[in-house]
Amino acid sequence: MIDRDAVESGGAGREERGERALAPAGPYRVVVVASPESVAWKFAFEHGTGVLVLDPMRVSDAVLLGPLQPPTEGRTAMPRWAVYDCAEVPGAVISLLREPLDSPFEKPLDPLAFVLATPHAESGAWHLSCLTVRGADGSDGPDGPDGPDEPEDALQLRMVEAAMEVLRAAWVTMILPWGSLLLDRLAEREGVEVLAARSLLHGPEPAATVQLWGTQAAEGGAESVPTFRVAAERGELSTMLDRLEAMLEEGSRYLLAPPPHDDPAGAEGVRFVLCEVVP
Amino acid sequence: MSDQRHERVPPRMLLERLEPFVVAPGWRFDRLDMEPLGVSVDPAHRFDILRAASGRFLDRLVQLDRLTFGAVGMSMPEWLFNDVSALPGVIAGLGVRARTLPAELLTRLGFEARSDALVPLSMFIAVPARPPAAWFGHNLASLNRLLPELHLRGLAGVTKALGLRVMRCTEQLGATQWESKALHVHTRFGPLELLTAWTPAHSEPATLTYRLRITDTGIADVLHSRRRCAPNADTFWMDTQGHEAMRALQRRIEQGERFAIVGPPAHDADGGTRIPVVRLAPDLPGPSV
């Protein structure tokens, strides 16, 4: 059984030994927006390692932050003050830039993707929100150096993994619509637990609250058995979420897993499965 | 001064009339202080953000936020109550059972609640800034001004004190506008060290970012409506409309100088408002009362 406190202390120790369990940011440059006094304790990088650090509390840096803002209108709008109060100062905004690693930083910044990170009350744990992928013209959707070979959900996963790396995260939480293709990507990854079937105040499309463990924590992981199959067809989703919600509130725990290719019923039409953790 | 009238009924008495609540993930409750300021948080009022049963109370918190900040266009989008509030951090506040309020009042405020359900009258929201002791407060809502008939004077300060204790917070960061009335509340806790004086990264550049050391003395001052923090001979005054002075102060902060707000906003002879600020010695660990 995965224990939150045990992982919390284990995460710090792992980093002290210089071990990195997660994938790097790939071919992209990284920008981190964070207050200076927090950089020393939060992040897994040193100055001058290809990471640009911007301080939201300095006027000269603050004027560069426009391209790293989530939408301020629409259902998932986030006002500018909330980005400052909930991410930039207490946590971070982490971005992958479109420009390749061997080029100098350009101004204005041209982000390929970014995500907001807010610390949890448990050390080493973070909540990621406003995961955004931008097109070359500033529109939603990817158009990076890898072009169409790297679809949006792949970039989203790369952004999440890069954020976990930078943050030295023992675990992170995210809230994702059940229709998000990122969930399918996450199912291929070890150690993704569903904490809530329907996240509060995230209507009308149902959204899951998930917890992503650092790879080492997941490897120590728990035995689990397939219980729910999430179909590509959305008709059955509501019924399944009712059952899942009830089971979670009774104390059962579920991990995301890819479709079982050896399932007699066949993997076709199944996006991923939820495996109940054996107590 | 009207402060003398406040002292007739110390704000701490609100803790005897109102019931505390806490919203967070269920796993976090064990590490929070569920008996803050001598009152106990009823297990029924510990709302797990991951449970569907908490949904109706969360809806009431959204309504409380709209009632408090909607008029100035600063209410929070609903999803932020989960993503950057209760899930990583804590929402704490005070409320009353619906049956104790007139039905007309509940209708007027837009609260839907069974008679025994808790109706929130205030809340303080913070997320960790450096776990476990430093937190960033981003929402302090109170219906005091909207409900004068309930005699809730001092509710915002008591709610913030309660929340800080629930979080076991020893250092609080926050951002507020120079012209915000909330500075009356925040400065009761002690001096506010300025981390920014002009903040282009915020929605409103005329915003200050502060750091506040949380002490037993500061909490007691809030509960008893005392004000220890006060201007002195070294004080200079910042006009709440003086943007050029804010920029100049920001430049000095960025060059390493340290400043603190040492008292509440004061009205000047021209009808404007000004804030008392002092320069701190560079080697001080932080401003103290």
C-alpha cells in the first residue's frame, strides 16, 4: 500500500542522492516563474543549466509573463490575480519553450506548453492546473519543433513529466475531464490513482481527480486487479462513475491501467481500465 | 475613534456564536489543528473536497464569495475553489445553522440549505507557500458589511485568525491593493513586511505583496480588537493613489531595502487615504510587534 507520508519523506531523500526518476523536458527549453526565496527549496535545477527563472515580484520579469497566462475568459478561465496568488508566488508556473535547447532565450517568450503548480500542504506534493498547449500563433493546440509528430496529449504528458522533474515532486494531483486524452496517456504510466470520480465544482463535464506518484513510489507499488473498464463510447460512463464514486467513498482505491490486450472480450473499444488496489 | 466602540464586544465572542468549518482533502485533517482558538471543529463540519457529499456546502462557499467580491468583479471562478484552494490548501471559516437565520434572509442571500445545514458567513482560503508553516492567503470573505443585523463586527479578523491556527501557520504571505480596506484587518496581526510595492504581475499593479509573522500576541490582538502596531517617528506615508511613489518604493525593494506597513490606512485632510510605512534594518529577521 502506498503511504502518503512515507513517500513524502522518501521523495526528499531521493533527490538528495541526486537520483532522478522522471523523464526530462526533452528537446525543449524550460522557463520557471517563481519567487526567489522559494527557488532554493523547491526545484531540481541549478542556475545556468538551460533553465530561465523569472521572478514575478520583479517588475522587469513581470512584464515578460503575458504569454504564460491561462485564458481569462471561458469555463476554465483563471484571473491574473489568481495566477499570482496561487501559483507564481507560493508555487510556480513551468513552461516548455518552442525554441530548441541550443538557442538563446528569446523575448517575448514563445511557450509551447505551460502548467501552474500549487504546493500541497504535504511536503514534496503539488497540484497541477491550467495545463495549456499553445500553437505557434498563440492559439490552442501544438505546433512545436516536432510538429504533427507530437500530438497534443503527448505534449501534455511531456509537460506534466517535466513539471514533476523540475518540482522534485513525490506526487502531484490533477483534475482532468474523463474525456481528456491525457488520461489515456497517463494509463500507460505507472502509479496513477483515481481519488475522485466526479471532482466538485468542475461541471458539467465529469472530471476525475487523479494522483500521479513519482516513479520510484509507484514501483514499490501495490497489487491490483482490473475492476472497471472505461469504454471509448461515452454512453456507459455515467453509470460507471456512479459505481466508482460509491466504491471510492467506501475506501476502495483504484489505479489507472492500459487496456488489457489479453482480455477475452478484446481491448477494442476500451480506453483504459481501473484496477482496484488489493488491501 | 470608532475602535473604542468595537471593544465593547470583543471579536473573540463571535467564536461562541458561530460554528467553525474546514474544507480540505480527508487525508489532511489529521495534520491540521481542529481545535483552533479553543473551539472544536465538529466532525460534520470537516468537509472532504474529494467527497460528493461536500458539494452542497461548496456551492454555498461559492455564493459567499460572490456576495463578498462579486460587486467589485473579483469573485473566483468555481473550479478555483477546488484546484487552488481546498485540494492543495485549506478553506476555513465560520457559519451558523440555517434554522437560526430568517428565511427571508436566506432567500435574499441566495443560500439553499436544510434547517440543520451550516450556512457560511466567512471564510479564509490559503495555499501552502513553504510547507508546512508558510501559507499564502488569497481569499478573506465576510458577510459582516452585508448583514449588519447579525452584529458580526470583527468577523474577518477572527476568521483569518481561525484559519491561520487551523493551518498551523507561522508565516503568512498575501497580496492586496494599497487602497483595500482589508489592510485594516491584516495590520492588526502585526507589521506587514513589503515584498512588493508595485506588482505588474497582478491584475491590479497597485498591489502590494506582504509577509506577516504570525504570533500569539498578534492573534490575541485580533481577538480582543487591540492594535499594537502603530506609526512612529520613522514612519513615512504612502498615498493609496500614488502610483509613482509605489514604483519608487518597488525599485528600493528590488535593490535590497526592506520596508513594512506598521498601521492601518488613515484618512488625510484632502479626503485621500495613506498608509504608514517604515524602513527596516537590513539584518532584522523580520518585523515584529
